[in-house]
Amino acid sequence: MILKGSQRSGGMQLALHLLKTEDNEHVEIHELKGFVADDLIGAFKEAHAISTGTKCRQFLFSLSLSPPERESVPVEVFEKAIADIESKMGLTDQPRAIIFHEKEGRRHAHCVWSRIDVEQMKAINLPHFKLKLRDVSRQLYLEHNWKMPRGLMNSKERNPLNFTQAEWQQAKRAKQDPRILKEMFQDCWAVSDSVSAFANALKERGFYLAKGDRRGHVAVDWRGEVYAISRWVGVKAKEVRARLGKPDALPSVADTQKTITERFTDKLREFSASAETQHDRRNDVLTQRRQKLVSAHRLTRENLRTNQVERLIVETKARASNLPTGLKALWFRVTGKYREIKLENENKARESKIRDGQERQVMIEKQLRERRALQHEFLQLRHHHEITIRKLSRDMGAYLELSGQDQNEALQPQRQKTIKQIRNLRRE
């Protein structure tokens, strides 16, 4: 289970983020403990109000718990992990909120603690919390026999293709897989020992080296999207300058985009637009299926919750009726039978709670399997589209380097190739 924690402020923004159903298909507030408020926004406002009596600004500790994608992880495993973490961090008995999110067939949890100790009115210090979380994460993988990521076993073996949120957002705009995009930049960097070699390697893949407004060396694709070299290659800007020199001799981003626009003929735009249109159509069909599936899942969960609440009321009344009243209750207390009935009721209530939890878990696992099956179709579509875009990018790069006469001669085979790719996508 991957654990990522941070000390932070901005309780309102965090609460709204955790409650967003636009980014998450299912949002469940599993627990609010230690707060007077009974809603997430009110709880975090309460934590902020208490923090104003101290000098602490980052009054919350936010933790995300992400289990392996294909593993079935019951709620009890999350709860035990959270209990172990708060014990290791010194956050035991601090107010906390636990929220579950589901998206794309994956389930993960967030836990947020208030760091303010109300008795001493000061923030609880959290030294070396990243190292502590790493230790707990390793232990969880070992306990549950999950396959441990190599980067967790040895930090020096972390996946170089891991991407930041900013990189993911940029790749999303370009409709490309951020891992494949990052791999492409790193491959170009690995085979280049000079600025000309790096520029040529990028051109072969439909990218152009340019001088950025703020980031020094950047690459521009045939869409006009700008990529910071140091970020996507994964090296410091100082290393980029050492290998490529100063970017002053390179064309600016605006000039590069203008050059691409001038060479980007109507036919070329038609080829790229056709590939994008076919992808968008298939993606829209899958998106509609996803929306219907999520709506059906939400309705099923709401029906189960309603049925369990109604059953709980009936069972609670039945257990209460087992307890005698009046003189009979007094006699039962004297003989000790009252205590026996009370203990039996408590055991039945506990069993009912376990049964309800198991019913919810079975339903969630069934829905996750259904959602993963649909997500597999999304991944296949992305994979095929990525292959098409990579081929198109290489062809675009080669085409834009040709002269006008050569471009006209190249259009016909390029058109046939694009049509063939689109037909293959339709058949798949």
C-alpha cells in the first residue's frame, strides 16, 4: 500500500477536494471521529478554528492510502493501517476523518488528522514522517504478500517514468500517455551528446527544440504544445545547459509555433483531425457506458444502505424487547439474568455490524470487477490511440522538414497510411 502524507493548511479547499464527485465515481465519508461537527467541511473548519489559538499554520496532516490496483482490500485493512500510522506518528486520539474514493476500478482512502493537541494548545511535531510512512508501507506489502514496487524496496530503483500532476495534465491536453511521452524524451536524451543530436532525435519524433520564455530549453510538438526539457527528461536545468549549451541560439517558442503553423497544410490538419475524431467518438461511447454503470452502482449502494438502516431499526427494537421492564427487570438484575441478556444483545449487535460490513464489501468488490472490465476497454483505446499518435508525430516531423514539392509527393502515401490506421481502429 503506497502511503503519501503531507502537513498542510487550507482545510476548506481540502474538504471540497475530497468531496468532489467530478473526479471520483464514488465518495464515502467512512468516519468522522473527535469532531463536534458531523460533516467534513464543518470538521475542518473546527480544526482551523482551534489552530488559531496556536502559532501553527499547517494544522492538518493529510494521508493517502493506495493499495495495489488488482488487490481486494477490506475496510478493516485500511483501518488497521491507519491505526498503526497514527500510533507511529504520535497522532493517537487526535480528531480524524477517513474518506474512501473509487475511480477507474481502483479504491483508495484518505485520512486527515488535526495536529493540534487541545490540552496543551500546540501542534504535534511530526519528525521524519516520510521515512516512517515508508516503513509502514513496506510492512503492509510484506504482511499481505503484495508485490512490492522496486522503488519502495530501494529508493535508488524508483521508476524514472513516474510523472508529476503537472506532467499528467499536460499529457492529458495532448491526449497522450504521460509515461510514454516521458520515455520518449528520456530516450532522445540518452542517445544525444550535443544540442544538434538532441534536436535531430526530437525531430524524428515530431518535436522541435526551442528557447523557452522561462524554462530555458523546451520542445514544441506539431500541435504547438510546449514541454520543458528538464522536467520531462528528469534532470536538473543545470545539466541540460551543460549538455545543450545556452538556448539563445535556438528559435523562440512563438517563432517555432509560427513555422509549424505555416507548414501545417490543410491536408495535414485533415489527417490529424481524422485520427482525433475517431478516438473521440469511441471514447464518447465508452464514457456513456461508464456514466450508466456508475449511476447503476450508486443506486445499488444507496438501496443497500437504506435496507441495512431499516433492518438495523427492526433488529434494535427486537433486541430491546428482550430486556424486561418493571419488577421483572429488578428480579432479573438480582439474579444476574439481565446482564446475560444485555451481553447477548451486544453480541448480536456486533454480529449484525460485521454482517452489514461484509455485505457492503461483497457489493463493492463486485462493482470494482465490473468497473475494471470497462476500464480495460478504455486502456485498450488509449493504447491504440497512442500508437497512432506516435506514428503520426513521426510522419508529421518528417513531413514538415520537406520542401514544398516533396510535401505534395508525400501527401498521398501519408493520406493512405492515415486512412489505414483509422480503419484498423474502427475494426478494433
